[in-house]
Amino acid sequence: MVYRVLPEKEQEEARRRAATLPALSLSEEKAREVENLATGVFSPLEGFMRKDDFQEVVAHRRLANGLPWTIPIILDVSEEEGEGLREGEEVALLFQGMPISLLSVQERYRYNKEELALQVFGTADPSHPGVAQVQVMKEVLLGGTVDLLAEPPTPFARYRLTPRETRVLFEAKGWRTVVGFQTRNVPHLGHEYVQKTALTFVDGIFVNPVIGRKKRGDFKDEVILSAYEALLKNYYLKERAVMAILQTEMRYAGPREAIFHAIIRKNFGCTHFIVGRDHAGVGNFYHPYAAQEIFDEFPDLGIMPLFFTAFFQCRRCQGVANEKTCPHEAEDRIEFSGTKLRNAMMGGGEADLLIRPEVAQVIRSFEGPFLT
């Protein structure tokens, strides 16, 4: 497990050294990636990708050493910034004006934005949020290892656990099998049904919401966390469920991001990972079950995927069901769609059939629960 957080006794000297080095200011998203690299969330990566790893990941969805990896973790800089940096030198990485990490620059290289978008997202359509992010990236990529000096500040620090900490926690709880659940939404009854179905077969569940940049119309981070707190408090055994945040941006890369999310949960100590319909998808860019089918290509992933079809509320079954368990017609079904959930939260629709009352109450307590 990668761990590149400098010991406290070395941090002060490293800060003094950072003050004498060339510096790069990071966005919040890049600062979170530095933290994830250093604390092992992105293990086996030890820093931003060098050219050989970048090219292999883009083209073949594996690192240069053959290990599965599907999403490029890269640091882009402008032409001017890149010209002033030499391979073999250290650079101070700043967030909000403070040094949070040292980067040992190992390589500078160029890349093709269109190829990156087409390979990772399967499209060059700028309406795809991942493609839109690629289009505004800078011209040069820096590869090199990072050493963390300080965790970037976050308003959600009490929800933060590193892979080292979750592994100790799971062991202390006596969990030999742990299922990870990825989410960027508030929990509805379909999510709960999936989680508890998976929990039937393992010792514990690790609810791991993504906290970071998302697309307009998604729920705000604070709403997601408050909603899950209400759900776990009222409907889960305390000794069987743990929640901690994953601080990274959504890429909306569909199948590739499903593999990426599975690797991350393996690093946290999970043995199983839930993959539902349209995992990490957006619009109609991916087949609804493409994110499940891709796992056939990664038998060496090291974590067991648990696949679930789409769930819905059936009036005649009087409960949550799916296509394998419900014989009734479409008019009897209420889909757990974002539109229906949004309407329910705004006072319309059948909220009691979609979401727990305690969760609905929390969501409605926020004046503006959605990103605009």
C-alpha cells in the first residue's frame, strides 16, 4: 500500500525547502488528487503519471507494468510553467497559497486531447462533462512522485478516513468481507435495497460517497452526507456499516470509471464492490450495463464485483423489485429516476415510495439541495 505522507518530524524542514523551490498552484480537484496519491487511495500510483503509464492507460487500460488502471491521473501545466521546470528537480505544490506537497519532476511530455477524450470517454462530444474538462486542460503534462506535507483543508474532515485507517477499522470490527458502495447521490429506497442485499452476504458495508466536482443538477456534497447520516442512523446496524468520503471529482467515464472505483475500494480494504445499472454514466453515452460487462476484461482486479439490475418500486408487489423478481407491467412500476426524486423533493410525486421520510426531511431542510 502506497503511503507518501511525510512524518511530522520531516514536515517542517520540507516546508522550509518548499519556500525555495519553483511553485505550482493547484485547483481543489488537483489538490485532492495529490492527497489521494499520497495516502494510498490511488495505490499503486505514487504520483502523477509518467508518459509510459499515461499512454498505456489511455490505449490499453493498464499501467506500463500490466496492472489494471483505467483513468489517467495527470497534472497539466501551461507551456510557460512547463518551460521553467526541469526533470529531476523538485516543485512545491500549493493549495490556497500554502505548500501541501513536494513533486519530484521525472518527466514532461505532450499529449493529444482528442485521443485522450475518445479513448477514456468513448466520445469527443463536448456535451460530455468529462470531455469538456479535457478540452480546457493545459498543454503539458508533468509526471513524478509526490510527498504530502499537509492534507488540503476540507469542510468534511470528520468524514475523512485513509485506506490505512479503514483497513484497521474493518479489522477491529472483525470484518473479513466488506462490500463497497460508490455514490454521488442521496440514498433512495433502491439504493438501500441494493446495499442491504449485498450486506446479506458479507460482514459489513463501506458507504463511500464521492465528494468533489460534479455536474449541474447533482446533489450538493453536504446534502448527500446529511442524507446518508439520516439513513444509517435509522435503518442500519451500527456494527455493520461505515461511511467515509472519497474526495475526488466525477469523471462520468462509465465503464472505465467503474473499474477505477473498484480499484479505489480495494485500496480501502473492500473485498466486494457493488456495480449497478449505468454506473458513473451520463446522458446516453454508455450502454446501461456497459460498466458491468467491462469487468470480464479484468479477471486480475483483486476485488469481486456484485452486479445489480435496475430496481423500481412496484405498487402491486408493494415493495422494491427488479426485472428478475417482478412480473407486473410498466404502469405498476415507479422508477427511481433522478427526475422523479427531484419532483418528490419539491413536493410532487410519491415521495414515500421513493425515499425514507427521515432522508426526505433532511433534503428538504436545505434551501437549495442541487448544484446549479
